[in-house]
Amino acid sequence: MSATLPDAVVDSAAIAAATSRRRSVWALAIRNPSVIFGGAILLIMLVIAILAPYLGTVDPTRIDPAMRNKKPDTVLTYRLDDGTQAKRTAIMGTDSLGRDVYSRVIYGTRVSLTVGISVAIIAVALGLAIGLISGYVRWADGIIMRIMDGLMAIPPILLAIALVSIWRAGLVTVIFAIVVPEVPRVVRLVRSVVLTVREEPYVEGAISVGTPTITLMWRHILPNTVAPLIVQATFTAAAAIIIEAILSFLGIGIPPETPSWGNIMAEGRTLFRVFPHNIMYPGIFLAFAVLAINIMGDGLRDTLDPKMSKKV
């Protein structure tokens, strides 16, 4: 009976403190200009990605040699399947194969955001699981961290290139190739949090009353990793979008027939001096997406970090 009471008291106090802290943190976050500005741009990007079939003017993979390398705002006349003619304005011009750059950029938003969000979710999930084990199980810590150190010793882009070259290029392969170098960074972050939290008095109190390890990690340690992981996820997503663009630009990422910002710029680099729109427009979208995620991540870091929250 005496062991149950302290256990209940410790759990109730921890849950109440965590709930109160989350409410105050999100109240500060929604008032942070960086979070609002970055989140608004990212939301617009997500809407564009979802509504790409409705926002795109034509099929982004449609090739029309007669419409090659048209400059932005050029009025194009083309023949429909029924033999009639129609006109449309190439808002962002066309590329060297006559494909509409505007439609390709719009559909490319889907690929880039899919890669960024998928990599962030998978890397955080794997890093969280491995980091919890590394930080809490002392005998496994040395083995796990040496493996993570070995992966971090290789530049992320080089490791991604090596992994992509092993398997067939595609969306799943690119996501996997980017996740592998990003996981060690999450593992080190989670491990540092676990090493700090497990020395706190309330955790020691929960251990002293015989709280099971799973319950201890779920109720006391895991909630403390949420704030830093949210910030890390934003920076991971931004890095993933950039790495995917680099891989596609080099021709080893997303296949050329699938529009992505990286391969759109790759296809336009040979004629950049004459037709800069092939690189300029996907580059602008890429810059805004990465900038929005980084700005939102900075705002969340300033809000969620106790040392920085006083400045908000």
C-alpha cells in the first residue's frame, strides 16, 4: 500500500506538469512571428501539393517538340485529340522538350514535400527508438553510439549517393537514402535528453517505488523528448528537401519522367544563359520551402527551449 501511493503521486505530478507545460508552450508558439510566418508559407506549399491536379494547366509529362523553350507568358496554340485547336498561356514557359514548366513545378511540390515530411517522420521515429535504448540501457550505449559515429563520419550527401547507387532510383530509394544519414543526429539528440532526464529526482523517485521500465520511459522520459524532436524534425525535413534536389539534379534521384524541383533544374542547366526560367522558378519554390521550414524551426526552438523562451 505504501509503495502504491508514492507511485501514484509521482505519476500524477509528472502528468500534470507535462500537461501544463505543453499548454504554455503552444500558447507561446502560436504568438511567435517566426512560427506563424514559416507555418503560413509551408501551409501554402501543402495546399499547392494537394491541389496540383487542379492548379496545373496541362499534363506535366506531356512532350510537345513544337513548343520547345518558350519564354514565360508565351501564348501557345496546340491541337487537341479531336482535331480542334486551343490556346493557353505558358505562365513559366516551357523546357527543351516542350513540357510546361509551371505544371512541372506545381507537381514537383508534391515530390519534394513528400520526401521532406516522410524523411522527418521516419528519421525521428527510428532515432527516438534507438536513442531511448542508447540513453537508458548502459551496456548498449557504447555499441549503438559507435555505429552512429561511424555513419556521421560520412557526409550525408555522399552516403545518400552511395545508397541510391546500390538500388534502383525512385522515390522510396531516395527517402531511404536520406533517412540513413539523418537518423544518427536524432539518436544523439534523444540520447542526450535521456541521460539528463534519468538523473532527475522524479525519475529516481519512480525507480525507487518499482515503476516498470516501459512505464518509466513512456510517462517520464518520452514526454521530455517531444519538444527537441519537433525542432529537429523541421530541420531534418529542410535538409531532406535539399538533398533530394541535389540527387535529382545529379541525375541519380527521382527519375526524369517524374517532375521534381531538382530534375527540372537539371534539365534546364544546359540552356540557363538563354532560358533561365527553367532553373529560376523551381529554384524559387525550393528556396521558399526550405526557408519556411527553417524559419518555423527557429521559432519553435526559441519557444520550446527554456533558455530561449524568455526572449519570445
